[in-house]
Amino acid sequence: MTTYQASLGRCGIVFKLKKPLIILLSVIGLLVISITISFAQNQPLYNDAVTTSSVIPVDATLKSNRYTQVDDLSTIDENPYVTINNHEFIGTHTDTGLSLYVHPEHLSLRIVNENTGYIWGSNMDHDYLEEGHPLYESNNPQTNIRQDISPVSISYFNTSQITSVRLNEYFYEGAFNGTFTRRELTDQTGFSARIKMPRSGIMFELIVYLNDEGLNIEVPFDSIEDNGNFIISTITIYRNFGFTTKDVTPGYAFIPDGVGALIRYDGTYNKNYSKKFYGPDLTLTSPSLERYLTAGLYGTVQGIHQNAMMVILNSGAAHGTLTYQSHNPNVLFNRLYTTFEYRDKYIQKLNASGTSTIERIQTDKNRFDIHFIYKFLSGENASYVGFSHVYREYLKQKGNQLEPLPTKDYIDLHLDILALESKSAWYGRASISMTNTTQINDITTNLQTSGIEHIVTTIHGWQSSGLSRTTPNFGRIDGAFGKIAQLDNPNVETYYATTPLLGYPGASGYQANDIVRNQGSEFIEVGNHYLLNPQDALDIFNKNYERIHIKGIKNLSFEVMNLLYSDYHQRLSRSESMEIIEQFLNIANRTIVSQPFDYLFGADIIKELEMYSSQRIDFTDTVPFLPLILSGHKLVFGRSANFFANTQNELLRMIDYQIYPNFYVTHESAGLLLNTDSNNIFTSKFSDWQPEIIRQYNYLNDALKFVTGSYIESRVVIEPGFVQNTYSNGVVIYINYSGHAYTANGVTVPMMSYEVVL
């Protein structure tokens, strides 16, 4: 008789099981699994609640930073704190009409826009502090002139000290002066200067020149030299460039926070603002609940539709932090600048529990070049709308396909569709079929029969074992989903959702060496997933795609790509990660990206685009900067309309921003997702949502079908909550968010409504 022995640790307990009993237990186990699967497949019938709302914003809300405010169009002739006195003329770029001047002693810059005569300065003249000067005021706050005229400032670490304190240093530091050797450029209108900081002795090259793009300022990575124990941490260059004074300038600072934000120079707020471009580095800090800086630029408007300085971070944005410093009783000026980080400090755990730690300094510098492009704009381009047009052209030059879309007489609809999910069962996990290929065909056919001509679908959970706890395994299609060949409707464009940057603990398809680690060699998790090294994730996904491409999957949707991080285990900087992540767009025939940063605007379709800023107290306005770049040049869809808190207001915002509708749907009720990782989807059953999908689509289509392939040339807020958008094809759309009717140019727009003028 055969027996099996199993020992329970140190207890020494031994069970002897007879073979027939083993067989019986196996049969029982199979029955349990069969019952579980049968239960999961024979789902009870539910209906999903479909609710909409139409809450009228009060006037105070319309005047808040949730909306765009009325512009002050007062004329401004000059910044009286900036002259070209004592600055040497370097030259004029004839194509741009910009003239460059430099101060021979402290390298401060002056740019004269010869087209308008407006003078821009990298710092302020300090004559205003002298009695008798026209700008002198006895109550003017004092300022540190030596810091103001410093072309650069840095922070550094002294590794000979026991503590890892970051020390700040200006080019003119107290009684100490930095030194430089300046050379004129032979092939450009500009100069280079070898900078040596006064205390630390850290050196680097500063290069300044004019070209067809505008003013360029660079610090090459290879030019930076630490000085023994003094090692660089951060650099800030010309922090006062484009400064304004108190609240006397009609204009604003533009911040690419979320969809876009403004800080008007009107004295409304005097708070300071600081945030990393493209979100925090997740190997150093946790994800933020606020919206991220979604694009690598910022700017200042000084006289709306008159003068503007738009700053593009052509290189280095991934390591940059944008800071706005507002005037206050102790500070006269407003400043907007970027600080770049080469090294940081971190906590090293000395034991597994983390009760013993030591603070360390990053050994190797983050590898990146700094390269600013300053564009000096005038006329209609001197506004956030103008910024969007200029930035679109910049992105096109970088290789992004942003040509106008073909004109159509209808807009598109997007559906996120959940195919399979899973949940805990008596034994392992049980699969839940929410929507199969046959049901997807039924959904799209029903909508097309209702008059929706073209539909884009993103299918989630098509992979083996369904949506959750499977990433990065995208190499097999789950049989319960159905045959890919069934989805062959010529008027439905189908994409398959993937999350290649994430690895679920316990899932196969990746190794521990693929997981991102911080400087303390700890694995990095986001939510309940590991972050994967971008290059390893790309390699894994390429292998998976080879398998599914053969099965008929041609188009991909990349989800959760709004993450940018370094990997200290494999010595990968955020700049290098960005370059690798961009390569995901080259894998499939066509691609969608959800909530992308600007370096992923090369995708064919954008969905779940941000529609709000962080609405911080620092901001005065939310503006549709991202839609202004993309709409009319890409298919752009909003977030799922199932989850709108104020339906009518969101629909008006979508018309205002030229964003197309999106819904999250399933064949089965969302009630089946209650005990799954998708329990945030609380209403999605298509048969319940179908009438509302059609209603919302028609409402948006009746406005936006007239401007397909066109883009917003002018956006004017006539009154708080009352917007006039003029498109490149001449169509005008008025949007009225408010609770009372408005009339403009002979057109009356009812409350909470819109009007199209052809």
C-alpha cells in the first residue's frame, strides 16, 4: 500500500495518507473549481443606475480658477525696470528680429524684439532704489542686488561633512565673486562662458545664442566639473528672466499644470508654486494626488496680445522643477524659472525593518543636457492660445504627426470595453466574462444603427486570465474573450489595452532584475504593482506583441503611461527613461495613449485627456492648453462620461475644449465587479447606458461636427462663464456655463447651453 508523508515544521507531526484518499480529495477539489467557474459564468442579472445632473455654477464658481477668466487688455509699452544700459550689443538675428545684448561684467542678458521694440531682461535694473528715480518708492522692499544679477545659482553637497546638507550658492555669493571666461561664438550670434562658482569652485559651460527658434541657452552635461568634495546638486539659470513687478502688469504666468493654468499678475494671490515636470520621480517620492506638469514649457504674457516670452525645455525637462515666486510685502518682483537636479540625497536602510537608516548622497550625476529655447511672441501669439499654436509647431519639428485631420460631417465616439475580469474564489481566482467579441459587435452595431458612424474601441482584459493581476503578460488571448477575427466592422477601430510599465507581484513574464529600484536598492511599487525598468518592459512587450500580432492584434492602447522615473539599479535617468518610453509608440500599427505627457503626443489617438488643472490656490484660471495643441490634429477623447459629477457642465466643457465623448461599457452589469480589482467601475452595462450614450453623443456632435479638421484660433471669455471660440474654418461656437442667458454679436445663448454660428 502506497503512503505519502508530510511534515509540519518543527512540530514533528506526520500525516500518512492513503492513495484512495488522495484521489478523493483531488476529485473534491476539481468539483469546487468547476462549481466556482460555473458560478462565475452564470451571472445573475442586474441593472446599472444611469444618473445625470445639471447643476448651475454660481457666479463665484465661474470666477474661480476652475474656469478661464476675462482678460485685461490694457496696453503695456515697456517693462520700466529693464533697459539696455551698460549692455554690449552682440548681434541681431534677421529672421526672428531679435537682438541680443550682454552685460560684460555679470553676463546678464537683454533681448530686444525689433518687431515691437519691447525689451526683455534676465534681471532688473536697480536704479529704482535711488532717490529721485521715477520708480523710487520709500516703502519699496529691499532686495539682494548681488543675487539678482547672478546669471546662475547652484546647490551642492560637501562630501567631507558628516551631514548631507544641500548648500546654496549664487554666482555673486556674499563678498565672493564667481569668475568666467567669455568667448564669442563663430558660427552663431552669441557667446559661451566658462563659469566657476565662488565658494564651491564647481565649473560648467554656459552657451547663449540666437537662431531661427529664438534665444537658446545651454549647459552641456559633459562641461560640468565637480571640485573635490564639492559636488553639484542643482543648477538654476537666469531665474529673473521675464520677471514682472507686483500687480502692475496686465498679463499672466502660464503653467502647464494638468490641462493648463494661469497665474494672473493682478494681485489676487501672492503664493509660491513649485512642481516637477512630468510628476515626481517615483524612485524618490510617492505619487502626488495633484495633477502633474504635462508639458515641457512655461511662459509669461506681459500685455495680452502684445508681448510674451514662451520657454521650451528642449532638453532636461525630466529633471526640472518649475517655480513661481510671487511678490509679497518683502519682495517686489514675480519670478518664473526652472531648477535642474543632478544629484539628490536618499535614505539607506541598514536593516530589513528600516529601524536603522543613514542618509546618503547620490554618487553619479543624472545624465542630461540643459537646453532652453526662449520664443519672444507678439500680437495674437502673445497669449496661452498662441503658446499652444507655437508649441504644436515645435512638436511637429520634433517628428510628431500633428497635421490637421480630414474634415468630416460627424465626430467619433470612443468606448472603453471591459472583456474579462477575475476575483478570488474558493480555490485560486475565477474568471468573470463581462463582454465577449460577439457582444462587442452587438454594442457597436446598435450604436451605428442609431446614427453614430465611426467608433473607436479600447478593449481591456482581453489577455489570458483577464484584466487584473496579469500585467505584464500580454502574449496570450483568453479563449473566453472570443476570436479576434470576429471584430471586423470597417467602421469600428479596435485597440487592445496594455500596461507594459507595471508588473503585478506573483505574475509571471518578468524577473526581479526587471523591477525598478531606488538608491537604497528597494523595489519600487505603485499601488499594488511593481514599476518595471522601461528598457526591460519594452523588451518584454516586444516579445509578447510578436505572439499576439500573429493572432490579429494590430492596434494597441497604452494605459498608465503618465509615469516617469529613474532606475538606480540599472543607472537609468528620467531623461533616458523618457526616450525609451517613446519607443512604445513604434510597436503597433496604430496606438492610443491615455493621459499622456507631451512626449507621447506622437500616438495616433489621445484619450482621457486632462480637462482640469490642479486648481491650487496659486492659480487664477484653468485654460485648455493641451486640447488647443491637439484638437483638430488628433482624435482626442475625454474621460469616461459614466462618471461625470455634473453632466451638463462637463458636456459644455468638452464643446469648449473640442474633446470627443468616451464611455466605459460592459455587456454584463458592473455589479459583478464589486469584489474585483475593478470595483471602481460602478455603472457600465451597455443596455442601460445606450440611450444616454446616444443623447450625449448627439449633443456634442451637433456642435463639434462643424469644426472637424479645424482648430481654435481665438478663445475669448466675454463674461465669467461665457466663452467665444473662433475656429480656423471661420465657425464660431459660444459656450454659456452660467445660469442666465448672454448675448454677443447679435447671438443669444441660453443658460447652460451653446450656439454655433456658421
